[in-house]
Amino acid sequence: MAKKVVATLKKGDTVKGIKCIKMVKSEKTGAYVFKTDVLPNDAEAKEYFAKK
């Protein structure tokens, strides 16, 4: 089971970027690790969570 979090980083009315935190299962140990990326817009965030 994977969880996802999307936080929008704003300053005023403009969106600077979106911080995405994805929980991914490690192939080596089987433990879950958190992968964090900052993406420029919301459309890329949807693609980010769609890929495995």
C-alpha cells in the first residue's frame, strides 16, 4: 500500500512548485522509503504518482 502527499508551495497568487513525497518499497531490503521531489506544476505531479 502506497501513500502520496502533495504540498503546494505558493507565494501570493503564483505557484512556484509542488513538493511530492512518495512512499516506495525498496527492492533490496523490502522496507519502505520516502522519495521526495519538487515539480514545477500540478500536471507533472499526476504523472509522477502514476509511474512506478
